[in-house]
Amino acid sequence: MAHPAVLQTAPAVAASPRQGRLAVRLGVAALSGLLLYLAFPPVGLWWLAPPAVALLTLACAGATVRRGVLLGLVHGLVSFLLLVEWTATIAGPAALVALALLQGLFLALLGGALVVVTRAPLWPLWTAALWVLQEALRSRVPFGGFPWGRLAFSQGESPLLPLAALGGAPLLGFVVALLAAALAHAGVYAGVVSGVFAGVRRRPWPLALALAAAFGVAAAVPTPVAGEDVQVAVVQGNVPRLGLDFASQRAAVLTNHVQATRALAADVRAGRVVRPDLVVWPENASDLDPFTDPAAYALIDGAVRDVGVPVLVGAVLQGPGELISNAGIVWDPVTGPGERYVKRHPVPFGEYIPLRPLVRRITSKVDLVPRDFASGDRVGALDVGPVRVGDVICFEVAYDGLVRDTVLAGGRLLVVQTNNATFGRSGETVQQLAMGRLRAVEHGRAVLVAATSGISAVIAPDGRLTQSAPVFTREVLSATVPTRSATTLATRLGALPELLLSVLALVGLALAVRRPA
């Protein structure tokens, strides 16, 4: 007997030869992976995310668990091979395939779970929650996880983005997946997949209800932008040439940022630019340690004194011990270098090599990272001139907790110091920029993205991109931005929405397993 509950289906799906051959399911799974990739920047067709997730759901429904695992893996491989193709620019195609395969394994587990829960009542709810659980797991393991490709990160241009202020990336991702489930339900209603969902109660209203609820709630979420204004400048000094070998030209990179800052100072004196309250340099603006290299110290100190305001300098420092540190240093024009933030989450296989002796047996590419970066032990909340800044470095913007920590520590303005020069003109830069837009809304903070070679940007607290500098150009962004102390619901709740939705996924999976076939 069919159940009357919202988004509930009728009896379990029975397997039969008519449910489609494996080849058809594999094709649908691959198509879903392609569509999901297209939802993310640089293509940025955000509205393709729900159809992509819906197609994977329909491909898995009615299959065996073993086939569901295969279907999820195919989806994951297609989407990640395309999404993170920039990985190959550092370590070659083998690294790209390895990363895509690792992420695909999480999607494989999701595919098997989708097979199970689509047999049960309330399957749209369980499938949406399973996406959150899958993303929570791969954002944490192994080696601290890899959050790239979360559904929420595809929604930077979406009207759904304000939902991030309520429950962060997990809630926004859940809503996208729930819309996908409602779309899959509509496909059932239309008879497109009636052979797969044999016996499903066919009603058209779940899709309309889900769309109205999602976009209605998103439109009603306040995203205030008012605050105490500060004048900021973001320096994008650029690099001598594209690619990884720019590191051998460290002095030239530092000189570029020094010259751009001195040009800013000249423009301020001439009245062409409003005097900033603070200046932000990107990650790796100085790969020369100013504390061990007197010439680098003199260059930085001279530029800071010339502009006459505190500068947040991105630098690579020697130590502790045999390690090196990726740091943001507050450099005052009077007192010189002061407090600093050391990156808390270095990138595995990019900034440090886990299991180095073992990995070296597989590939000599480990020598591209000759020395491991240290992990910082303090939150990136720094007083830069008149404002307390929440600083995260590069990939750290992808990690919910690292960004939230800076806000809880008093950050009234978020800064992302990054160096994307290694990735050339790939999609990595715009993908990371989309994460900054989500963080702005999630925490109600303006975000400054300072990139060595671009894209540097100024993002309003409501996620609007107000200024940006193209890649591989020298440019200084000057802007008035609000600083805010009020916290959003998402900031206060932290990981709780993700935890509750993950538990919901496990409950649905347990109920589906216990349901008679």
C-alpha cells in the first residue's frame, strides 16, 4: 500500500530484466558526471547540478548494489577527471587519475547506497542526505580530505546561494540534492523511468513543491551588507611566466609585488587613489624568507613604509626545523613585521608528501616538493590596521571549519591569500573564487581574494563579485568594504547541520536495509 507522507513512495522496487541493461545505466551515470562538471566553474551552468544528481539516482535505482557501486564510480571518475584536470599541470596525468579515482571511490559507495535507499519510502529525502554524508566523508579523509566538487560550490551564481547563511555548504548541498530527487520523482511521474521505479506512486507535486520551497526560502533569507567601512587595497603583482618553474624566479615575484605597492603609494600621494587602511599581498608574494634574507626584508619593509599602512604579506618562511612554513605576516610601516598566521592545512602531495619513502617508489614527482610544509597551530585571526581579519591561505577556503574558526575568533573581514600561478589558465582559479563567494554569504563577511597571478577579487557579504583582476596581469584593486561583527545562523551552528543530515542519511539507509525486499 502506498504511504501518504510527503515525498514518499509505494512498495519496493523489484529487479527485473526490463529495468535496463548495464550499458544504458553506465551511459546515464557517465552523463550525470559530465553534467555535474558543467555545473561548476569555469563553465558554471549551476542549474545543471540537480539534473546531474537526478540522473545518477535514476541510474542506480533498481540496480544491484554491486552495479550501483560501479555506476557511482563511473560518475565520480567522469566528473573529477574533468573538474580537477589542473592537477595534471603539477604532477602529470597519473596524479590526476589517482585523485579522480580516490574521489570516485566515495561516489562508488554513494552509488551502492542509492540502490538501497531508492527501494524504500521517503527515498528522495534519504538520497539527498546521502549526498551530504558522502561529501562530509571525503572532505575529511584521507589526509584531511578534499572538499573540491561539493554541490554547494557549484551554486555561486544561483538564487539558492543565500541558503548558505542558514546552514553553510552542507545545507545548500542538501537542498540541491533534494531538488534532484524531486526531479527524479518527476521523471517517474512522466513515465520516463517507469520500468525502473515499478510501483512508485506517480504524483507531479513533489518537484513543484520542492522548487517553490527552496527558492522561496532562499529569497527570504536576509544577506545584509552594511557594516563599518574600511578602505582596502589588494595587490596582484603577477609572476614572470606561467607554470611551476616560476618558483625559481622568487626574487622577480617579490619585486613585482614591491613595485605594484610602490605604484599604489605614488597614486595615493597624487590623489588618484584613496588612501587604504590596509593592503593585502597574496600567498607566495615572497618565497624569500625576509627573516633570513636581508635583501628581501629591505624590499618588503621599504614598500610597506612607502605605502604607509599595514600590509598582510604572504611569505614562505624557513622552519620550524627542517620544515618550511606558508605564512601571512602583518607588516607595520613603523614597527615592522608582527603577528603571523601559518597555514593550518597544507595540501597533501602539494605542500607535503605523506608516506614519502613509499610514494617515491611509485613516482619521482615527490621531489617537486623537496621539503614539507609545517602545519600551523593557531587560527588565522590577525589585527591588520583598524580591522581584525580572518585569514585563510589558498585551498583552506574549501574547508568549512578553518574559515568559521577565523570568524569565531573575531574576524570581521575575510581574506583568502592564494597562489594559482602553478595552475596556469585552468579552471582551478575560478573554482576557488566560487568558494570565496559562498563563504561570504555563509558568514556575512566581505571577502578579499589576493592572488599572486589572479584572479584577485573583492566579494561583498551577499556574495556579489564587485571587483576582480584578470589572470596573469599586474593590478591593484582598491575598494571600500564593510566590516561586520554580527554572525549568521550558519556561523553559530557550525558543523551541526552537516552532522544532522549525515545522521539522517544513516537512518534512511538503516530503514531501507531492514525493509523486506
